[in-house]
Amino acid sequence: MSSVHVVDHPLMQHKLTYVRSQDTTTDNFRRLVREIAAMLAYEVTRDLPTELIDIQTPVAAMRSPVISGKKLCLVSILRAGNGMLDGMIDLLPGARVGHIGLFRDPTTLEPIEYYLKLPEDIQERTVIVVDPMLATGNSAVAALHRLKEAGVTSLKMVCMIGSPEGVKALTEAHPDVSLTLAAIDDHLNDHGYIVPGLGDAGDRIFGTK
Ligand code: URA
């Protein structure tokens, strides 16, 4: 049974508004994506297990919680996923980072992998896959299949904005993967853009348009 969590917080809504606006400059867009990604990192790690350790404060001894269980790995779906990495790493500085690149075969329309670099011990880690826009869901679905093939058993998906179509595709293909987003928008248009969305996330992060 998959879980879908939309982060509903005034700060998130405020930052999303400005990240969506076509008047936002490239430098502000990058900063906002980083801040939104950090808030999503906070939410997606909400259920991590903790254990108590003994410490000494300047005043007293105490038992205090630290994160326990599997170590973390972030996997960015190229190229727009890279825009979310810094914000996630701000909160998760010890996480390893993998990358996966996929393109769509023009005849079969199937996602083809053109790049994959993952930590060697990835199957022992909880993996958080990041991609700002969950549009058709095809790339995310394929990336999650690939990570399962690599032996990963604990997976979470984090996006900024999803379409209803992408959320449905992902949750049907991977009911075991939790999905955390800042918003689910109205629909996908005929060009594969999320409406109202924010346009092409990769182009806006890297200033290529
Ligand atoms: N990818 C984007 O960057 N934006 C969309 O709206 C859909 C896919």
C-alpha cells in the first residue's frame, strides 16, 4: 500500500508560489528549489528510526535520541534532480549520492538508461530518489525499477510538483514506495508539462532557456 504525502505548510506554499512565477530570476529559482528540497528532506525523514545514546551536557548526563537503522542514499534523476541535491544534503550531510540518467526512445517511447552511478553498498541503504517534476511518472517508475534491480529494498520518492497522472502511475507501479511532494497540480498538458506547474524545471535551474 503506497503512501502519498503532500507537505501543506505556509512556508512551502509561499516558496512554491515564487518558484512557479515566470518572473522569478534564475538565482532566486535555484535558492527556492534548494529551500523547498530542504523542507521536503525534513518531511521525508519524519519516520526514520531513532535510538538513545548516553551523552553529557554541561549540566547533566542524559540519554538522547540519534538516527539509527539504515544509512541514507540520495539518487538524483538527471538533470533536474541535481537542483534538489544541495537542499537535501544541507539536512542530510552524511548521505551518499547516486545519479541516474534516462531518455525516452523516440520509437518505443520507453525510458532508456544512459547513465548510472550508485554507491557500492546501495542495497544496504534507504534510498531517497529526487526529481522536481513528476509529470508522466515514466522516468520515476523506471528509476525505481532500476534501483530495485540493484537490490534496494527501502525506497522513498521526493518531488516538488506532481501531476495526478504521474502520482497514479508511480503509486500503481510501486505501491511499496512512499511519495512526498510539495503540491499535486491540475493535469498534464499535451506537451507533457504539468499545469499550472512551473515550466521546465531543468531549464529554469540551469538557466538554459
Ligand atoms: N518536466 C518539467 O520540467 N516540467 C514539467 O512540467 C513536466 C516535466
